[in-house]
Amino acid sequence: MADKAIFATLPILNGSNWFEWKKEVETFLLMAGLDRIIDAEEVPTGAKATEWNSKDHKTYPYLFFLIKPNYHAPIINMKSGREAWKKLTTKYEKDTAMTCMALCQQFYSLRHDPAVGIAVFIGTVFSIIHQLSAIDHKLDDLKISNKLLIRLYKSWAPVCMVLTLCEKSEKAKIEKITSALKEFKVNNLLVAVPRPPIKSEESEQTLLSCLCM
């Protein structure tokens, strides 16, 4: 039952989210005991063949139903999970230049939506960063920290200004920025709970202390 519940939450391959989809599916197959199927260099023979083939055939429908119908074509006539995985990998990892361009466009166009939440914004930023790293296109720490601050919603401008004041290494700054933004969100949510109000300058000073300590 747990496997079914997790399966229902997995992303669907839509032609542009391969690296994110790949990691999620690999992790699910690992949990389901099918991880040695898709990455097998050779197909077992003899006594182990029957069990392996059974798992191989079980893996295929998992892959098939995690792909949008319009993108079934490369594996439509297959029954082997291993062969389907190899086909998908060849298709989506052969042109890393196009993939890189698409991911970079997503990265630079991404904006913080306060209606969704800061955690979602941060999570999406790092999801794209990890996908770029998977194709050997690592973004430097300055670009990442700038992205986290510059694309904050306009009402967060004072927070952005406070978080730029600390002279730390960019790597350390990224960690401090993410934790400080999440803490700022939590503190502002707590304002709705009956308690002495937090002045904006106090909130900003708390952020500055958190970042520069």
C-alpha cells in the first residue's frame, strides 16, 4: 500500500523534466526492490533468469504509466523495463545542450510567488540546480545566491536588502539565506497568533544576526 501511495505522487515525464523525473523514479524503484533491473549491464541466465525477467516485466508498466501518453512512442512496443530505461536515457540525455538551455530558461524566469510559499520557491530553485549539475553545468554560488534574493516578491524587498549586507563566502551565504528566509516566513506567520507584535525593524535585525553570525 505504501508503494502505491508513493507511486501516485511521482512526477510524470513530459519531455522537459527528465532529470527530475529520473531521480524520483530511480528512488522509487530502489524502494520497490527493482533498482538492479534498469541499471543491469547484463541479463542474468540460468537459475536467476526467471526471477530477474519477472522483475524486468514488472518495471516496465511502472515506467509506462509515469510518462505522458504523447511521449510513449519510444517505448510503446516494449515489454522490458531495462530496455525501456535504456531507450529513454538515450533519448533524453543525448542532447544536453538543448536540455541545458531549457533548464537555464526555467532558472532565470523563476519567481517567488508568496501565495505558494518561500519553501516551494527555494525547493524549485535547487531542483533546477541539481538537474543542471547532473549534465555537468554547475551554477556558481554567486548566481544561486543572487537568484534567491533578486527574484523574491516585491514585498520582500526589505528582507532582500538585509540579507545582502553580510560579507560571507557565497557558499556559506546560500545556506544562511535559505534558513533566514524560511525563518522570516515562520515569524511572520506567528504574528497572527495572539502575542506581542514584532516590529519590522526587529524582524530584519533578527535576519541580519542569523545571516552574519
